[in-house]
Amino acid sequence: MGFPQCPDIVKRFVFLLALLLSCAYLFQPVTYLLVSEAEGGKILVAQPLGAGEEFFLIYTHSVHKSPVVEVFAAEPGLGLVLKKTGFRDYGVGIPYSTPYDFKLGEDGFFWIENIDEPLGSFTLRVQEIPNQRLVIGGREINLLDKTRSGTLVRVELVSGARLKMWLKERGFNGK
């Protein structure tokens, strides 16, 4: 005695339902943090970011050789928004006064908070000295592992279907 056979209509319904759910998932709009080479557009990082979700840009100050942390958030309609900046040392190239909230954190960093400056997007030149790293959802990404020193990269938010972003991550840069 075996299992009863499903009628063909049930099999077709299950198949169509699975196909419909797959399409809904693949064509669902998502917002990504996209880091790409300014020349040529090669994608280095494509990471989903929800509205208001923060990520960090960490680098080494070229004069003080101490860490600097910039905190950005994904804001619909505004793009990337600079939320706060942290640094360990005062001196050349480091703010000594600010119209924003300023405090010494328990982590030993001086923090400039509540900046809330909409940038939309920004570019930076990947170099060995600052050794720029992104921290997104607890995952650290060293930009020097993604491209060569001296490369100008663009950091921006992009929206599109999940399938399109998945293809972009894998090098299919079709528009």
C-alpha cells in the first residue's frame, strides 16, 4: 500500500504557486549599498540595507595614524546620510569645534553626533594608508581586498529588483 497519487490539477497548482512565489521574491524591490569603481563601474560591494539601517566607514587618519569612524544611514529619498563621526586624537585635520553634539564616549572616542547631513552618495580613493573598511551588519569589508590602491570608488544607495541586484553582484552590469 502506497501513498495516494495526487491529481494532476493539484500538481499544477503547487507548481504555479511555487513559480508565483519565486517571481514575487526575485522581483521584490530592495535597496542596496553599492560600492563600485568610478571608472568602469565594476561592483565591489552590493549589500542590502533597510531604511534607517546604519553602516560604518572606518579608516586610519593619515597624520595621526589613529582610527576614524564615520556612521552613515540609508534614508529613502535622501540616499546616504552622515549621522556621526568618531576619532581618538585631536590635531591637524580633526575638528576642534562643531555646531553638532560633541561628547567623549566610553570607548575613548570623541564623537560628533546628530550631524544628519544628507550626502546622497560620495566618492573616496582607496589607499593603503587610510585602509578604508566598511562594517555592514557586523561584517567588515576591507576595500583594499576588493580593488587596488589608488582606485576611486563611488558609494551610493541603489534600488531595484532582488534579481537585478543579485546579477549585479555577480558582474552582470546590464542596465
